[in-house]
Amino acid sequence: MADPEYEAVSKAKRQAESGNPDGAISTLRSFLEKYPESTTARIQLARTLVYDKKEIDAGVKELDIVLEQDPDNVDALKALVTVLIKHKKNNKRMEGLYEKLLVVSPDADVYSAYAVFLRIQKTDFKRSAKYYEKAIALKPNKPEFHQNYAVLLLNDLKDYKKGKEELEILLRLDPNNEPARKNYDLLMKRKFDSEGNLKKKSLFRK
């Protein structure tokens, strides 16, 4: 026997992908009239509203309904922080959503996303570093984590020694990363001596 939820969501995805988001929304809303408790269909509706129709508020409303039904729904929490992170006015709510996610889904990607939020939206660089380190501990071979952590270390924390180490790890993982190679070479030229030691700051200008 066919699963009506699976059929409705699959049909809606095909409609959206073929350039018919209105049809997808109609399919999902018709299904939700019969099965309002379906969080999967409602999350798909939210995604269609946000990404295909650019109706942000309507999409957020659907995600809020999911979280009213299931406060620990990881997919809804992740979808909501992805939508809300674009606006600093949502910082207080974002903090609460991430606190929930860190409890119900403490994985590397959540740690990394929270680190980005702390750096960009909260400018809390020390806490951001803490969560990049947590992400890297769980997924040490993900180049993106090392790249983002290196940017934080070099641009915000001015920790050139640790930033150098992160760039070296990144280049081992992704040796063809030309921007990282250029940044590394520039860092070595400006901040380190010929033996690879951090240059000491001069007290006097020449």
C-alpha cells in the first residue's frame, strides 16, 4: 500500500523542480488539510515557500507550526536557523534555537553553523573558536571547517600561529586550494621569519 505522505511530498518536489512551485504548494496544502500532523510535508511546504516563492514569513510560520507539534524536530530547527540567520534582528531567537539544536543534535555541522553565527552575528570570536574546535574534533578531515576556523583565527583573533597550523591542515586536505595557498604564502611572508617562527613586534619604527 502506497504511503500518502511519501507520495504527496515526492509529487511536490517534482513539481517544484520542474518550475511549478504553485502546484507543489497546492499539493502539500491539500495533503495537510487531511493530515495536519505531518511534519515532513509541512517542512517541505516551508522550504518551497522560502526558496521557490521567496515568501519568508509564510515559510517561517509553517516551521513554527512544526515546532509547536514537535519542539525537538531537528529538520525544522535546522531549516529555521538557516532562514533566520540572514537578519540580525533574529539574534535572540537564533540563540535559543541553536541552544536547542546543540542538545538534540550535537553534531559537527551544527557546531560549525553555530560557530558561524557566533562570529558573524554576535561577533563573539572566542566562543566561535570553541565551536569550530568541537566541529573539527568530530570531522577532522572536512576542509571547510579548517578554512573557516583559519579565517576566524587570522582576521578576528589575530592568532597567527594557530591560523598557520589550520591553513597547513587545510592544504594537506585540499592541496589544490589556490586561495588557501596564496593566503598561506602571504601569511608566511608577513608574519613569520625564514625559519618559520613568528616575527617579534618591534617597539620602534624604523
